[in-house]
Amino acid sequence: MGRSKIREKEHAQILYVNERLTKKEVASRVGVTQKTIGGWAEKGNWDNLRKSLLVTKENQLSMLYDQLEWLNTHIAIRKVIYDVPSSLLKPVMIEDENGDKIPKVPDIDTTQFPVKIGNVATVKEADTISKITASIKKLEDETSIADIVQVAREFIKYIQPLDFGVSKKVIKYFDMFINDKIS
């Protein structure tokens, strides 16, 4: 398959999968037959790809923000554990009012000791927070072909009621722009 056919196929896939156009509409936009689009769609599992768009960038971001919120909340509300030496926590024998010896754990103000586990992220939690934050930044910063197609679709929807003729020209230019980005 030649380079231009590969670009046509990739552009057609984006239009079919992301824009959810019919095979007939895709064929018209890309400039190939509907039969060609049908063959590409079958071989490339485009219908399954359409379904996989349920895992969109927005959904991924939402899940990452939820994970980050859960982790930060978990850290903030967990019980603080102080690093009290175990020798101070051993019971000592004392006499009760009857003179009997009984074991008693000494009263100790644990807050006077260093924090063992507190409301600060552990190394492992800090690493997880860092990775989630990096993933969020990457998703928010990158512009994929799908994002470009989405913006193009919204822009064309905006232009169509204002000037249908111009919208047809804009579609042509966006198609050329997307083909250029793919190559």
C-alpha cells in the first residue's frame, strides 16, 4: 500500500472511529469508495475501536483525579502512630490496694515521641502521587490526533449554521491538516 493510501486509511479510521461518521460519509470525505472503507474497517476492527473510545482522555483524567483524591484523603485522615520504644510499652509490676502485684503499662504521652506513621505521605505513597500527577500532566498537555479531530468537529458544527459553504471548505482544510499530522 502506497504512502498516500496509508494516510487515507488512517484519516478514514479517525473519521469513522472518533467522529462516528457512517462508512458512506467517510468514503465521501476521504475520496475512496464505500466498499474500500468497509474492507479497511473490517480488517482494522474499527467497530471495536469505536467501543474502546469509552476510555477517553476525559475518563482517564477523571479516574486519575479520583485516585489522587482518595490517596490524599486516606493520608490526611489516618491515625498518627508514634515511634515509642517497645521497652517503654512493657508492663511493670505494681501493687494494688490489696498489696497484690499486678502488671500495668506505664502512662506515656506518646505525642512526645517521633511520628512513625502520620498524615504525611510515605515514600511509596509519595512515589504513587508523583506518578499519578505525571500521568495527569501528560494527559492534559498532549494533543493527539483525536483531540485535533474533536476540535475540528466542534468548529465545523459551529460554522455550518452560519455559512454552510465555508464549513465545506473548512472540512476540506481540516482533512488536509489531519492527513499532514498523520504523515
